[in-house]
Amino acid sequence: MSRTIRLWDLPTRLFHWLLVLAVIGAFVTVKIGGNLMVWHGRLGLLMIGLLVFRLVWGVIGSTYARFSQFVRGPAAIKAYLAGTWQGVGHNPLGALSVLALLALMIAQAATGLFSNDDIAFNGPLYPLVSKDTSDAITGWHHWGENGIFLLVGLHLAAIVFYSIKKQERLVPPMVTGKKAVESPKIKDATGGGPIAFGVAVVIAALATWAASGAFNPPPPASPEPANYETPAW
């Protein structure tokens, strides 16, 4: 008998869709360039905050948002491929995709903090490295964009595959937070209450503040202009 369980909590769903919007916005602003590079940098800081929040929430969040629940070893992956794995949320194989996407997003946002465009934009942590180092990191940032396109494409392809081949819709639960299940062993998500949410938000906010350059050393003072005395003639 089918019944509905609470699967994805509200913070997880907000993280997911805000990250989607941030990635789209970052792509659009960097392609247009010009004055929109300011917003590209702001969206990068937003991504830092979101990703740090997700890392913390993956430890103290609700059941199915926790890494310990969906990150499994080779045995679980083998069982999934053999069709004997039972569960909800991220399956053992999909978990690898989630981890890869999170890692690449973190690397992309982090490299953006030190990057420059050789015109008018410098990342907030640009003063902490040399120009040559920033140029190298900027190159990695550009390459990371291709990796994100690849992983996002695979993610979308998996959604289509599950919808058509397995008749399993993955998007609605990420909107409503609920999913219909058959097994009586599958329980509602628990944990991840207001205190845990507050802790995750505070840590994410502090990380974003630090990434914005709040702890950068002050720029060197400009040399005092020479004080020449007017000749007495």
C-alpha cells in the first residue's frame, strides 16, 4: 500500500533551488561581462554561503539530507546496480554524482575568490596572492566551468532517464518535500530542527563574510608626498 513520507526538508530544498538560480545567474553575468561582473562576484559569494551551509546541513540536517545516510560504499553501489537496493533519497550511485557536483562547485566558487579578468574585476581575496598566481587560478576557474556543464548535463540526463525509463519523478519531491513509497520500512525524515538550521546559517554567514575579504590585511599606505620647500627668490 502506497503512502507519503517527508523526504526533503525545507532547508535542503531551498539550498537546491537557490544554488540553481545562483549558477544560472553567475553564467549569465560572466558571459555578458562589463558592470555585471560585480554581480558575478556577489553570486559567487552567495554560492560560498550556500555550499558551506550544505556541508554543515549534511552533518546536522534531517535524515535524508545527511551524508551518512546516502554516501555508501561499493557494496551498496553493487546492490543498486543489481537492482536489489531499496531506499529513498539519493541512491548509492547518484550520491557519487552529488559529491562530485558539490566538490566542483566548491572549487569553482573558491577559485573565483582569487581570480581577475585583467580589466576591472578582481575577486575579493585577490590581494592575498600574486598576479601570476591569480592568473593561474583564473585559468582553473575557466576550466571548472566546463566541468560544471558536464556534471549538470549528466544530472539532468539522470532526471529524464528516471522519469521515462523507471517512471520515477525526481523533481516533484524536491519541490514539495514529499514522496510516495511502498515499503513500510521507509520512515519520515527526522531531525534538522530550528537549532540545527540556525547553527548552519551562522557558520555559512561567517564563511561568506571571510570569503568577502573581511580579514584581508589593509592595503599598504600611500607614500607621503615629498615636502619641498619653496625657494626663497
